[in-house]
Amino acid sequence: MIKFSNIFKSFSPANEVLQNISFEINSGELIFVTGSSGAGKSTLIKLISALEKPTSGEIIFEDQNLSDLSNIDMPYLRRKFGMIFQDHKLLFDRNCFENVALPLSINDTTSVDINRRVRAALNKVGLLDKEKVMPITLSGGEQQRLAIARAIVSRPSILIADEPTGNLDKKYADDIMNIFYSFQQVGVTVIISSHEAPQSPIKFKELHLINGELGNKDVPLLS
Amino acid sequence: MIAVIGITLCLPATGFLLVKNASQLSSKIEYDAQISVFLSKDISDDQIEFIGSTLKQSNLVKNLHFEPKLKAWEKLQTKLKLNSLDAGISENPLPDAFFVTLNSLDTAVIESLHDDIQNLEGVNEVIIDSGWIKKLRSILYLIKVALFVLATLLAIVLIVVIGNTIRLQTLTYQNEIELSRLIGATDSFIQRPFIYTGIFYGLGGSLVNAGLLTVIIEIFNRIAYKFEHILGGSIVLYNLSLNEYLLLAALSMIIGLFASYYAASQSLKKIKKNF
């Protein structure tokens, strides 16, 4: 589904963030991008979600070379991803419902559909009773769940999360992880970046980054 | 914001209104162009009669007056009170002349008539005497050109004002724009609300302008009415026609569209650079 071949990425000539990264992600897999801070996790996530372009190398997404894609086609590609950002990127001048509805309004979904799908997404993350609440009043874990609801509302086939549990305590983090697992169970490809791979009850693939290079190891836990 | 646009529009619109009224007034003035036809000195009476009848036949001629040289000479002498003048001058230096009043003010028609008369045998000189109305019209034309320049400058001002306002709005919505881009909004989707705002500013501004102009005209007409007896006749300003207002609205909406499109796409470019 997604194939990286010999990807290099640098923001300045002296500073190679990613070096010679090659891997393949198949549909329906659970992927953890791990590594310590500054290892290049966020950059790799941005490359996967086509927010950044590689300095050199080739990214194939669904049989399409991303470097061939024009800037006009980029937005349509991005709609295929459900993105969960490190800093949530919630809009604090809008209530929960409106935050989740944003991707749908970009897709020109009809308002009846919007209502139905936003409620379904909020229900999935357990925030249905807070649809009229402003996000600033939510706890950190709830904000994260709201961000997840926004990512899944357009039913993407790939869910990409950048450190979704970074600053949550263990109980909340487990909740969030269980939400991701449940999506993987229904066939969604889930890509999560995190300091270290968690004790996952399901099989996953790990892309371990060390100083911008891939120490590739497949760690099948419980099969 | 809309008030600013309205007032900016109001300046050239008021100017245009004044010029329009003035040119309407100038065309209404009962003024007849005159041409003076001076004949050659050695002309025979037959020729004079022929020229006179030719002039009479023209349908442009409203009134024809023949002044023989002797009479003109006497007139000049009484005017100058110089009875001794003929002492130095042996013969009458003045020619016979026709004074023709025309029923047209059209410069082209008068010019062609002028050429026709000039070509008649025995005609020495033809002078068109419609100078002052011509001057008035050319002054009005000049003012029109000046107004056009002013309007162009103010259009640029409008573009800057609207563009700047839209740019500030994009800053206010920066988070939303950034997020929308990240989750797959096209550029045109992001720009659309800002462009609508720009067009709305244009429309609102032209409405404010229409209101302002109407008030100005009303006030002017009331004051002019009070002074009617002093001015010896009423001066009434007429408002712009509906078509002219529609044109103005369309123009300012186009300006709004252009300015907001430019501002929004510039801001978007800047935001794109940020990540």
C-alpha cells in the first residue's frame, strides 16, 4: 500500500533527518514508528502522510509515485488519511461537533450526512454527550479522543497518529490505544509514532528509528 | 470597513454626478451658433444675391441677416466716435457680410457648412462663433478625464484597503487554514469564504455610496431651492440612473473579488511556507 525506497530527507544540507529509509506497509497493518526524541519520527510521519516531500528517494502510495503528484492533486490524496497531530490542532473557537465536522465540509458532504457521521464518530470515542462543548473545557485525554473522532469521521483507510499518547497518563493512554486497535480490527491501516512500542495485544510491525536510520525489526508479539 | 469603501466610492461618483449634470445643463442651454460670412470687397450685387439665396436654402440656417459694408462702416464710426477716421482712410475698409444664425450646435455639421460656404465664389472668410460653448464642453471633457484618473487611483486605494482587511482576516483564521490544508482542503476551498467577503465588501460599499450620494443630492437641491430667487432659476441635480449604480456596484464587486483573491492567495502561500 505504501512503499518507501531509499528515502532521504534533510531540512538543511548539514542536517540529514532521515537517511536511506526503505520499508513497505501493507493494507490493514498496525505500524509503530518508534525511536527516541529527535530520531525523525515526526518527519517520517509527515512523509507518509504527504505533508512533506522527501529530498531524494521514492514513495509509492497505492501504485502511484508521490513525486509525480501535482500540488493540485495533493489535497485529494490527503483526504485519504485520517491525521491525528501531536498538538491535536483542535479549533478552540468551535465546539466539538463543528471540529469533527470540518473534514466533511471540505469533502462537500451533505448536512444530513454530516450530522449522522459526526455523531457516529463522537460516539465511537465516547464524546457523544459533549458535542456542544467547547474543546478548551475538555481534559487532555478527551481532546485527544476528539482529534481521533475528527480523523475517523471521513472513514479513511489509513489512520496516522503522531505521538497520540505522548502526554497522557497510562489509563488514558490505554484507552486511546484501544480505540486505535479497534480500528485496526475492522481493516483500517493504523500508523502510530511513539517513544516505544507498547505491550500490544495484537500483531504489529515496528519501524525503529535510530538517528534517522531504520533499525528495522519486525516484532510479532502475540499472533 | 464597508463605510470606508462607500466613502471612497463616493468621491469619484460625486464628481461624475456633477459633470453629468453640467453636461446635461450645457446641452439644454438655448444657444445658437452663429457664423459670420465676410464677402470679398470687389463682389457684385448678383453674387451677393446668389450667396444669400444659397444660404437661405440650407436647412441649418435659422436666421439670415445681411449687412452691407456701408452700414457696417457707419456703425463702426458711431461706435468709435471717430468721425475724422475717414479723413485718413480713403475708402471703406469693411466688407459686406452675412450673419447667419444656425439651428444646430453639432460641431461636425457646422464645420461642413463652414467649408461649403467657404467654397462659394465671392466669400472671403467664414468665422464660426460657437467658441464659448465649445470651451465649456472641452473643459467638461477635461474634468471627465481628470475624474477618470481620480477614479483609477481610488480603485487602487480600494484594492489595497480590501486586500489588507482580507489579509488580516486570514491571519485571524490562520489555525483553521493550516488545519484545513493538512486534512486535504483545496486552495480554492480555503480561499472561497475570503473571496465572498471581498465581494460582499464591494457590494456593501456601493450600497453605502448610493445612500450617501442620494443624501448629498437631496441636501444640495434643498439649499439650491432656498436660493432660487437669488440665482434666478432653479438648479436641480439629478441622481445617477439605476444602470449607473448597477455598473458602479459591479465594478466595486469586481475590485473586491480581485483584491480578496490576491490577498487570500498570498496569505495561503505564506502559510504553506510555514511547514
